[in-house]
Amino acid sequence: MRTISKEELKELYHKDFPLWAEINLDLLKEKAYDLVDWENLLEEIEDMAWSDLKACISYLAVILEHLYKWDNFRELTTGGEEACGTVWIKSIRNART
């Protein structure tokens, strides 16, 4: 691996993210902790955590909404339980997965 300065690595974060990630991974594997772009790396880890949390909240909202609809409105829809109930159950299963 060619030597890269901390400044170059920080610039690479904005210019070529996949290469930035690969270089940081190599630096971590080599235990070259003093060369790692910690500022951006920690920001990325934090963003990943928030992204996963937002996705969980979104799926939970779908599950709750469709459970409510299935429980309260399946008999009121045209075609009865089979028409919308099946769609809601599939949506609930998909969100749970």
C-alpha cells in the first residue's frame, strides 16, 4: 500500500469514498491507528447506527399500522378479509423480516 498523509486521506473521503474506506480498513488491519481518518470514520459509524435505527422505526410503524388495519377494517373493505387482509398480512410479514 502506498503511503498517504492524513490530509490526503481526509480529502479522499469527499473525492473517492470507496477508496477512503478501503485505505482506512487496511490501516486498521495493520494497526496503524495514528494514520486512520478517525473524524470521518467515527461520523460514518454514527450515521450507520442512526440509519439502522430509522429503518427499524419505519418497519415498526408499518407493522403497527397494518396490524391495526387488519384488526379493525378487514371486514369493511370491498372483497372482505381476503382482499385487503391478505395484503396487510403480507406487508406485516415483510416488515417483520
